[in-house]
Amino acid sequence: MTTNIPTQKNTDITKSPTNEATPLIPLPPAVARIVTLAGTAVALAGTFLAWTWTEDFPGNLTVTGYPGGLQVLTLAGTILTLLFTLSGYGIKGLGWLTPGGTNSPVLLLTLGVLGTTGYAIGAIAQELGGLVNLEPGAWVSGIGALIAVIGALGLPADQPHDAGDPTPNTWGRIRHALTAPDPGRAKDLPSWAEILIIAAGFGAGLYVFAYGIGTEYSELFIGFLIIAAFGFTALNRAGLLKQLSALTAKHRTVTLAAAFAAAICFPFTQTNDQFALIGANILIFATVALGLNVVVGLAGLLDLGYVAFLGVGAYAAALVSGSPQSTIGVHFPFWAAALTGALASLIFGVVIGAPTLRLRGDYLAIVTLGFGEIFRITMNNLNGNSGPDVTNGSTGIPNIPDLEIFGFNLGLPHNVLGHELTRPGNYYLLMLLFTAVIVTVFRRSADSRIGRAWVAIREDETAATAMGINGFRLKLLAFALGASLAGLAGTVQAHVSYSVTPEQYQFAGSVPPNSAFLLAAVILGGMGTISGPLVGAALLYLIPAKLQFMAEYQLLLFGLALMFLMRFRPEGLVADRRKQLEFHETGQLDVPDDKGLPETATGVAKAGA
């Protein structure tokens, strides 16, 4: 007896009549779009009116006709909303904005405008003592933003919902809007036009990043985070980021050149040394996270004590860089100090990895966590009392002199192209050079035969071993390479911070880098990718640096952020294709159930019966 198993081709239940997109608010699409446009226009007009009567609230929101502070963020959000909404009318020249869909990006942008404006209203009321301190402009923008959200909720979804949820609630509609479809293949353009698009994309990214770092008060930074998060998601939902990603994959050399050109321009956009120093520390944190990505993202080894390798490199460089408090009393040139730090971390990686990498999973994680704590305690005990006098104990090694490379003293300001480049800017550019080296090493390693073997070990070590891969040797190589990259970054960190102390290298703490935040940066950004850990590290360092008043709740908020990430985007902010296929539906047949039929086919067979 032969059983005909239905294939997915003729059992695509997503096209059933009961699965049509249903707006949350029963408005004709044309009316909903008009309501969205009207509300957005009202919110935009409100930004040119005063939002409060006193300058006690930062940003001076008392001026009529000239937006400032949080008003600028609402203004930017409304302009984007208007453009995306008008693209739904098929206006010539705007269709390229929404290759993946029109309505979901509009909904996300209206939510971003409402969130930013609502936060501004709440912050003014809280700081000045009540809603009575609001001027008409704040109410106009707030009411307009609310009307725009109502109109956006009346627009039909860009693609059908799940069959089991034909009439989703508000939260379901918003969650659906976060799922970006494939926008399809972009229209082929001349090479020069594609290169210009890549350059414009990185230029816009530099402007947004520089604006975020340059926010001078916490209220403005929180508003920036709200509008940036919704705006980024809207661009992704519209399909623009996927098409930009396709262009960058096509022109890899141009992409790398544009990325580093934009990064080089960053210190020239900052007039405050504090903000330039944040940029330098972000690069240090990001490069260490990229080194950890070799261990965790490629080889699949859960290392909870990775920050110790950063400390080994920093201590080694501090001991040989001519500090008056160094117990060795030698002064190497920087290239020799950098090699010393990288070599010391490499040796420690091999020494620690050789006996521990025969373990797997949780056991390996526990051992690496123990190593991280052993390193910190050992540096504390090498104080001349509990042990040999090598590291000065808890005092650490202070007064590390500034670097001098080819007669260029990084501790002194220098005039470059009419712009004064201060000490943080100098170290930022040096760390950018190190980042280029580490990115090159990571990219070459990932694309090599060894990199493919690491991925095989990560997916299934037993199967990889059965195919002839020497798992232990390759895992040890990943451990050593990741350790040496962290040590290289540690040599610069020692000079940027002027000193190294054991407390800087903990498993978890309020100030990154530490092992927990490094691991979170890799997971948040996207394991196995180059740009993922860079983005994750930038976010995890920048947010605590700008919101110091929330230090007591930092770990709580950090945990909540990871929970939301695991729920809505488990592959990370920047995911490779393998992770996307692993965590999301791919259109393939489901796993067979206990009766031997795929779940989708079984449901259709039962319905036919």
C-alpha cells in the first residue's frame, strides 16, 4: 500500500483565505495612510514650537522656530516617517526606500517618534515637577505622534500573519513588523553608483555614531537610543540594510576601505577629549571581543575567563614599557612591548588550554572561569608579601609613559589638517590600526581550511573527529590565537589608562571590559561574524559610559536586554547565514513526527480526512 505524502508545494497553508492580513484598526488603507501622514505632519510642526518655559531642562526647549535637543530627534523621526509613508503612494523616486515592504517600517517609525516624544514629555514633567511645565509644542508633537501610530496600525501588514493567528493583537502586529522579509534582488546599478551607495551608507553610519557619542546629557542619549533602535529596525524591515549588505558583499575591498575611512574620520568629528576617549576604549573592547569570537563564535568553546588574556598582555607591556613602578626596570620600544604582550598571552593560552581543552561544554566553561579568577588573585598576591614582588599587588603598575612611535608622541596634541588631534584621538588611531590587523587575521582564519574545521567542531565535535579532524589540536590553536589577539589589545589598553590593576580584569563588574560583557558582546552582535562583535561591544561600552546614573541597575537592564534578544533575535544583531537558517523558518519541510509524516503535511492530511 502506497501513501502519498503531500509536498510543501501544494500544501502552503500561508496562502489560505483565512490567513489574510487584517488591520488592527478597521480603516480603509487610503484613510489609514492619510491619518498617518496628518499625525506625522502635526508632530513635525510641534518640534518648531516651545516644549517648556524654562531653560532648567537641558537642551533649551524654550525657543520657537528652532528645534533643539530632544526636539531634533522627534524632527528626524517624523521626516523619515513622512518619506516612508509617501513611498507607499508609488511616488517616483521614493520607491527604492521600501524594497521589502512599506507599512511595517512606517509602523515602527511612528512608534519610535511616539516613544521619543513621550519620553521627552515624561522627562520634562519629572525633572521640572509636573505636566504644568509643558508648553503647547510638546502636546502638539505628542498628540500628533499618537495619531500617526493609530493610522499606522490601520495599515495592512506587508505579508500574511501565521495561519493560527489571522487577527493578531497589537503586540502580535508589532512583533510581526520586526520580521524582515527578503526584499529580493536589487536592480543592477553601475559599479560607480554602487560604490557611492556604500560610501554614503558608511558616512551616514559615522554621523549617527558620532552624534550618539557626542550627546552631552543623559536625557538626549536615551532619546537617541529610542529613535535609533526603531529607525534601525525600520530600515531593516524595509529591506534597505539587506540590499546594502548585498552591495558590501559584492565590493568587499571597497567596503573595508570605506569602513576604515569612516573610522579614521571619527576623532576629527569630536571636540571633547572625553568623547574621543570613549571611542578609543570602544575599539579596545571591540577588538578583544573579536578575539573572543575566534574561540566562541568559530570554535564553539565557551570561555568565561577570557579577560585574563587581556590582563596578561597589559601587565606584560606595563612591565617592559619604562614605568618607574615597574619591578623589571626595562624600557622596550612599543613594537617590542606589543610583541611581548601578545607572546605572553599566547604562552598562557597554550599552558592553560593544553590541560583544559580535553573537556567540553559546561566543564570547560567552569575551568576557564577558574583561570580568570586565578589570574586576578595571582596579580594581587605578587606584592612582595604574599609572593614575589612583581606586580605591586593591588596597587598595580601606575605611571605608564605615553607611547612614542617614530618620534610621534601620542601623549601630546598634534595639528592634523587644521584639526588638533589630542591624546585620546592619537590612541584611537593607533587602536584602529590594531583593529585592522585583528580583523584581517580573523577574516583570513575564518575563510581558511582551519576556520572551516573550527566550524565543524562547533557544530558537532564527534562528527568532525570521525571525519579526520584533530579536534584537540585545532581547539588549542583557536585558544592560542584568541589569547594572542587579546594580549595585543591589552598592550594598548595599558598605555591608554596609564596603569593596570587586578580589579580591571574581573568576570563581571560595572565597568567593561570583563569576561561577562565580552561574551555578551559576541552573542549580542552575532557569533562568527566580523562586524557583529564590533557592534555589540560598541553598544555595551557606550551605554554604561553615557548613562552612569544607572550603574546600580546596569546588570539588571543588561539581563533584560539579553532576554529580549534571545526571544526576538537569537542569532544576534548581525547574523551570518548559518545562524539565520538555524533560528528561523527556511521554507523547508518540517521534521517528521512519530507517524513518519512532516508536521505540515500531517496537518493537511488530517484536514483532508
